[in-house]
Amino acid sequence: MKRNSLWVVAMFSLACGAAMAQNPSSMPPSAAPSTSACATCGVVESVRYVERQGEGTGLGAVAGGVVGGVLGHQIGSGRGNTVATIAGAGVGAYAGNQVEKNAKKKSYYVINVRLDNGRHQSVTQGSRPAVREGDRVKVVDGKRVALIAS
């Protein structure tokens, strides 16, 4: 009798296990596979401020050279005047080029996110981001990040 009852319990356990394997919805919620995975969610690894100097078109150098030459011409007389004019034009051209580059510089923030699937994604934005390293975020349209409420 004892042997028959063990056999019945074993068969019942096997039948229940097979039924659960064929119908995952009957499984407990913690064991059911997750279908609400977020493909663009992850953790912020770094936030960097980047400043890239602009490129000169030559207009700043020409304008600076003219102004420098005119100012240099005001100094000295004779040969000294010629040297001062040439030196003023050279220094003015260099200064004008640097002023033009600084006027055209670009600054932005790069946010590096390690996605839940293990991949990395970088998002660039012009304003200071509202996220910090370690924040849980979602990358929206590949262009911005949004904090995920925890």
C-alpha cells in the first residue's frame, strides 16, 4: 500500500510539472519570463562636458591683419615704421584668427549610457543634462535621455 501511494504522488508531481511547462501562464509570476524588457533602458556611466574650438575662415585673420597693420604704422618712422607695420599686421592676423575661432566654438555634453542588454550608447545634448552617473535612464529616440522613476 505504501508503495502504491508513493507511486501515485510521483506520477501526480510529474503531471503537474508537465502541465506547467506547456502553459507558462499557470506558472507563478516570479518564474514567468519577463516580456516588459526595455531595449533602450540603462545606467548612466559618464557625463562629460566637451568644448570644441571653431574653425577660422580667414576673415578674422584678414581683418586682424589690417587693423594690426594700421596700428603698427602709427609707431616709429622710416625703417622702424615699416617693421612696426609688418609686425602689427602679423600679430593682428594671428589675434583676429583666434578671435574668430573662439566666436565659433561649440560646447555640448556627452552622456554615455550602458544599456541593460550590455551595449553602450552615447547621447549628445547642448544643455546641461538633468542626469548624473549611476542614474537609471531611458534613451528616447537616440537623441535624449529621460530619468526612470525608481
